[in-house]
Amino acid sequence: IREALTRGLESDARSVTGGMSMGERDYVPGLLREMGLELAITKLRIKPGKPFVFAAQHSPPTTKCVFGLPGNPVSAFVCTVRLAGRILSRLAGGPADPPIYQFTLTEPVAANGSREFYQPAIHEGSMVTPLSWKSSADIYSLARGNCLIIRAENAPAATAGERVPCLELPGLD
């Protein structure tokens, strides 16, 4: 793992998937620290995607970035779209924040828990239909969606007809 991380630091940015939690076999955060990187983020209050690491190595005139993504593919995808993509866009001279759209719910969504939640959904025009969500391993729902409904921490239930913030997913055209 150390060798792969070292090779990765030859690039401006590197993504690593898995081994981000703070368990006994989650080596990546410790290795990044040993290699002299500053861990700016070690965990998030989002769902899916809690075990996320953002590390930076400052070597003027450049800064090298490492995105430590969760091992779960849905969590890794959400962290890439919502977080890593923002930084990569800035490094490329683009905007830091992707557009957030307000779409109208076609059906209600339940109250949200203590972490910001990105629920896969399908939007058509200005309408959005939430997809059933089983867990952060529900790659089927993610693959069906074209956007993520952004539910704030402790958000109350929302009824059909309410407008909710949504993040469009990048197309595969």
C-alpha cells in the first residue's frame, strides 16, 4: 500500500479506495501521515460516505492531494461526485461547487437522521422521484438514478409537491 501511495504522489491528485475507517486493518490514514501528508478530513457526517479521507502534501509550488474513498462502491461514488470532484474542478480552473437544483418531489420522503443524506432519484424536467433505498450497498438504485436528493441533517419529512435540493449526476455520454 505504501508503494502504491508513493507512486500516486507523482501525480497532482490520487484516489484510493478502501481502508479509510479507523479499524485495525484500515492502514491508509496512518500511512499517509507517516508519509508526511496532512490529513485535513478523516470522516464525514454524510450518508453514504462516512469514511472519507482528504490528505495534502504541500511541496511549493505545488500541492499533492489524496482522496481516500470508502470501500463501498456507492459511498465511493457519492464522495467522488460531492467532494473529490469539487477539488478536482478547482485544480482544473473550474468552479468549486456543482450546481444544486431545486426539483419538486413526486412522492414524499421520510425524515432524515443525523447525517446529510444523498438519496438516489430520477428527475424529469423539474420533477424528482426518490428511488427506494436499502443501504449504502444499494448500487442498483444508484445506477438507476440521474441525480441525488440532498437531505440535510435531521431534516423533517417532505411531502409530494415540496421542492428539494438535488445534485445531478454526471452523464456517461
